[in-house]
Amino acid sequence: MVNRKELNPDASPQAAYGARLRSVREARGWKQDELAERIGYSGRHISAVETGRKPPTRPFSKAVDIAFGLTGAAESFERAWGELRNGSLLEGFPEYLAQEARAAEIRLFDVGVIPGLLQTPEYARAIEEGHVKRGTLSPEQASERVEFLEERQAALMRRTPPMVIVVLDESCIRRPIGGGEVMKRQLDHLIKFADQPYTAIQLVPFTLGERRPFNRLVNLLTMPDRSVMAYVESETTGHLDREITSVLPLVRAYHQLQAVALSQAESVAMIEQVRKGTP
């Protein structure tokens, strides 16, 4: 008799997904191999997802929904996968994303890495592959993160797009990510980004030294009602702040930073110079 592993849906969101998958499958009287045949996966894959040894993916969840007739339903597995994915994001970031999708103006600052909204798929993939090599993500999770980023970027292509203002530390364009060709395409993308009617980009040169007010990511959102929110991150936590008393100093510092940063024309010239030096 095959050993049946007892599942604990309270152990984690991934465990809850797997336990529900088993429950729905068994309610239909299907064995793992029967479900596998219907959705184009192996019985071993079904077992690994049910027992939490393998994380579900979006394609897997969509295939399960088709087999169970749950596509588009509130209890769909694709919806559960979305909640699972958001649950793996940095604390506070899903809340920020919901506001970002509504913002009239987005102001970004970052050090060392091009912000996600400006990343090419190749650049984003190289970053996620770094996580895979360090063992902090599975290859499937890395692919989903890149797909999720592309969805996030597409969500801003509205009839009236938000104004996106980006101030980058010079380190963002000089830190090699993914090799020469990946960086060249990423820098090309920044130059094209700067040429759009709803965008602005400025670089903070290394020569600014101690006058740079921020040392890590800072995002500022101006909402349609003109209220302003700030999002900042540590290594382990993201925080979305709506309190004007704490947001206003960040807004002032951002304006001060823009005043001493290179102009957009000077910034594009520096990006082009770095791009030409990229093999």
C-alpha cells in the first residue's frame, strides 16, 4: 500500500494550496495520475505540489482550473497562486503595488540596481537567476517573478499613463548585471525611456558624495486626489507610509536631490557614454 503523507494546510500558504489541491482532486474521485493526464503534467509533479515539495506555478494553476472547471471563479487555483505569490513578496510590497497601479505620478530613486519598472526582461531575469544560484528561489519562482514584473510594467500603460520620474544613483548604470549584452540593452532601454512624453530621468553622479540624501530605494506616489504616499525598504521589510508628517521630509529631500542631480540631457549623455564602453 502506498504511504499517504498527512498534510497540514496551516503550515504555510504553499501547504494550504497543496492540501486544497488534494481535497478537490479526491472529491472528484481522481487519482494523481488521472489529474496529471488531464493537465499535461506528471503524477509525480502533482504529488510534489500537494505535499509542498514543489511550488505551484501560474501555468500549472490555470491548467488545474480548466480541469476542475474553476477558471475565473473566486475559488480558482490561479487566484490562490496569485495570493501565494504576493505572500512571498517583501512585506508591504503588495500593498504598494496596489497603489502604484492607481498613481497619477510615480517618483523613484534607487542605488545599485535599475528599478523594476525600468528593467528589461533580460536584466530582470539575470537578477532572479542570481537568487536561484544562491538557493533563495526555485527556477519556476524566478520565471514567475519576471513574468509578474512584465505584468506590473504593462499595468501602467493606461489611456493616461502616470508621470514616471526617476532619479538613479550613478552606480545603477555602472554595476554590471547579466553581462555586457544584457547591460547594453538595458542602457538602450533607459535612453528610450527618457524620450517618452510621460517620463523623466536624472542621474546622481558619484561626485555628489555625501550630499546624496538617500542610501536605499525610495518610491513616492502622488495619487489622483493629490495625496502622497512613500514606500521605503530595508533588507527584510517594505513599508508604505501615508502619514504626511513622515512623507513630507522624503518629498522635500527628493526635490533637493533632483535640484543637484544631472539634467536629463546630461544624464542621457552619461548613459550613452557608459553604453558605448559596454562590450
